[in-house]
Amino acid sequence: MKGNEVLAEAAVRCGCDGYFGYPITPQSEVMETLMELQPWTTTGMVVLQAESEVASINMLYGAAATGKKVMTSSSSPGISLMAEGISYIAGAELPCLIVNVQRGGPGLGTIQPSQADYFQAVKGGGHGDYKLIVLAPASVQEMNDFVDLAFELAFKYRNPAMILTDGAIGQMMEKVELSDHKPRWTSEEVRQKWGSWATVGKVPGRPHNVITSLELDSGKMEVNNLRFQEKYRKMEAEEVRFEEIMCDDAEYILIAFGTSSRICQKSIELARAKGIKVGLLRPITLYPFPRQAVANLARRAKGFLVVEMSAGQMIEDVKLAAFDAGLSLPVEYFGRMGGILPSPDEVVEALEEKLIKK
Amino acid sequence: MNVMNISDIIKPENLVYEKSKLQLNTIMHYCPGCSHGVVHKLISEVLEELGLQERTIGVSPVGCGVFAYNYIDIDWQEAAHGRAPAVATGIVRTNPDKIVFTYQGDGDLASIGAAEILHACNRGENIVVVFINNGIYGMTGGQMAPTTLEGQVTSTTPFGRNIDLNGYPMKITELIAQLPGTSYVTRQSVQTAAAVRKCKNALRKAFQNVDQKKGTSFVEVVSTCNSGWKMSPVQANKWMEENMFPFYPLGDMKDSEKNAPVSKN
């Protein structure tokens, strides 16, 4: 199945209550698949084509604030349009899932795959100090698995979660084992789980629930911000996920996520055939970033090559992680932009050029 | 001398008016003379009379009405500027048993949120929209709104709204009445006791429609912003009657007995 189609299947199977979206290449198959599946006739899941990305993210806000499990998907320019709504959702501490099937930018850019929205995803993206939980799948299987995981984390922390993928994985066809069907939460379950904060209807015996990000009293607004920051520190302590491939004996480490990590796996084979001991660190959570894993590898590696389909964004977090651990080693970047995928050979050449020959 | 004390006054047989149980005891932040307080009271009364408190979710806007949630004892969501109809769509689509309404001003609804309100009404979302039209941005200090009248002085039209420069005042309610998703579209006001009674009837009808899943019911309330207009409350009411009402005539624009198309999604 295609990555985008799997997102739709996974949504229905994990008991999602609603999808609100707007067409944009290269992710339109998500809503198209959902419309074909007609989940409102089976699980009762709502699927609605909104008038814009601005509207769809605000539909998410409304539904999420009632304790429902809801999601949207879009691609880079559409995510920019959603930035306002995502900031409000983070500020109001609402759980939901946003999928970004990235394409090349800036502007209208290209419809080909890219990873140039890394900063936007992991640093917040909209206004104010906030973080999204960001998961980066590297296969169609992970497109399936991360939908449920993203919802689990979103509700655990009352925080928006993002699946940051790209047009390559969205359009790629691979074998996949779909998750089993989980029933949607009943109204009673929602009331029990989230009734302390969700707008499920005011009942006698509790004050009315108000979902808002507004607080004009600076003192209270700072307290809110401190609470958010405490939550983010907890995520950083407990939710980091990453994968290490052939790092045990590696002298050089490639660091890449998503599509570029798939390419790097081939590069490792090519490099090892040449006798270069190289491994791969693949961050799975881009926020919280696997800083400790980077530091651990920095203690014993001769150098890092960060491979990205952007001008080099994640490399800043890699350098910070090493620097904060008091470690100094060469950290180089290689990447392609504008919708072009790096080839495995190019990565090995860059490794030799930038790290080994020096 | 027979002196009445408070326990005599509050005897049931002496009761002529009671504050709605849904009105919270928050001190009003609205300026004296502002129409918001009256409309809040009417919504509280209607929801209480219809027994809808536990089923209703309100969506407040950006603007002076942002704090509507401080005054009415129901669950509330505060939306981004102009996005209340999208937020309400998300709520009602995933919670079709709920009574959902938005409360929006003219800048919120007719300017920055024009797309959201038109599409929500066109889809016939089963919601009530309460539209406060006072022809000005109140909260930000009295700037021009889409509904500001020609020649009207605001802080961004200090020499009066000039059509060549600023375009025409927008009759968005007339536009909305054209959309097949709306079942009831009306324009009311609250400057006299009689007007208040009529407006309450309109709001009651709107909430009953939504309870009966009749699609979108839209109640505009032509209102005063005496602070923004730089008038006394009495002057503001007079100015509204003389200038706003001729351009924004009161009354029902649409009252479809037939059910508007409502999605079963």
C-alpha cells in the first residue's frame, strides 16, 4: 500500500473520531482514501473536506477540545497556513494529530519530497513558546504504527503531535501489516477520561470547562508558560525514540531521519564494502530530539555526517547536543534541496570528502 | 412604621424578575451602554428556559466578546480571530447531540472570518450564529470594520469612511440569507424593551431550530459601541436608529419551515 493510504487506514483502525482536511499534493490520497472507506458508515468516524487549511485546523481545535481523537493532514504550504491554529491548539493544550507530508519550498516550491520543514515542526512553527511531539516515519509500516502512537502521546501530554514525513514515503508502496481495529471511545469513556477539562457539556457539580489560550494577566500567563515548559521537559526525559544501525564498531556516524535515513542505510553498505566503518543514527522523535544518543556517539566517533533533504536544519540540533555535552568533533552536512533525493553514492562521497580525507 | 426588609422583598409573591441561573456573577468588563451584556443575558435566559445548559457548547470570538465565557455558565471554547464557525463545525460534526453556537462581532465574522462563516452556513452546519454588528472594532480601540457606514468616523477612518479608499460597508447577513444551508436568518436589536423581547424570541427560535437539526440559524444584532463611537449610551442608541437601521433594516430575512440540508456525516 501507499504511505498516504496507510495513514487513512490507520486512522480508522485506531478509533479516530474525525478527519478534517484540504487537498494538497503530495498527500491528497489521505482524504481520498478516507472518503472511499466511508468510515462514518462503520466506526462512525467523521471525514470532512474543509474550505481551507485554516478552517481544517480550527475544526480540529473544536473537536479536540471535546476530547475527541481527531487528525488532519497536509503538505508544507498547507502546514504554514495552519500555523496559527497549531499555536492556539498548543496554547489551549489540546491533543490532536497533524500529518505533514513535506514537499520542497519555500513558497509554492515543488511537489517533490523534501525535509525542509524540520525547523517549523520541531521549533514550534507558529507564534509563542511551544513544542509539538514530532514523529518521523522511515517506512510505510511506520506510517501505520505512528498514527496510534501519535494519538497516545498527544493524549498523554494534552499536546498536539505531528507525523513529519515527505512525499517519498507518502507516495511509496511497501508491504505493511495494518493494526487491528480498536473501537472509538464512547461518549461515556470520553467523559470519564477527559471530562475534567474537555467541553463535553457542563454538568452540575463542576465549574464550567473553558478551552482557551488567552490570559491577559501576565503573571498567570507566565505560570501557564512554565507549566508548558515543565511538560516539554517531561517529554524530553521520557519520550525520546531513535534507532542505531551498525553503530557499535563505527568510526563515522551518519545522522538522518525519514527518507534520507533509508538512503543512508544503502550508503552504509556501500561504505562498508570500501572498508569504511560507518553507522547510522536515526532520530524517530525529532522533538524530543535524541540528544543523549548523539552525545554518546560523539564520545567515540571520529565525525558525524548529517544527511538531510534541506539546507541543513537538524544539523543544528546535532551540534547543540554535542556542544552541550562538552564534546567537540567534526559535524558536517550533506543534502539536496528542491525535491531532489540524495543518492547513496553521493552520501559516501560526501563522507569521504568532508570527514575522512580531512 | 412597617419597614420592609430583604426577606420580605424576596418573597416569591413579590418576585417580578429573576436573573438567569446561567448568568455567572462575574463583574462585567463591557462598557456601560454596550449591547453585549443584554445579548449575554438573553442567551442565558433562552438556554435556561429551553433546558439546554448541559448540552450547549459556546464558541467565543476575538474582540470584546472574547470573554463571553466569563458570563454564561456553560462549557466554552475560545476561538482564533474569525475561526469560530470552523471550530463550531469541528464540535458539532463529532458531537451531533450538542447544541453549538458561535458569538462573533463584525470584524471577526465579516472581515477576517468571512470564508469560515460563509462555508459553515453554506454547508448548513447545525449551529446558531450570534452576530454582534456595531460597525467598529471595539476591543482594539475603534478601527474601521467591514460594516462601518459610509462617512462614519473611526480611528482608521478619521475623516469618515471613504468608499473610494475603503470600499463599501458589507451586508454580510443578506449574503448569508442566500445560502441554502441556512434555515433562519434575522436581524434584531436590543436598544428598547420591545426590541429586547423580539431579539429574545429570535434567539429562542434559533436555538430551537438547532435542537431540531434544521441547519444554520443566524441572528444578527445591530448594536452600539458608545465608547468606540465616542457617544453617550443615549446618543449611541439614537445614532444607531437614525444611521444603522436605514442601512441594516431589522427583521427576518429568511425563515424556512422546510429543513435545510444537514449533513448526516
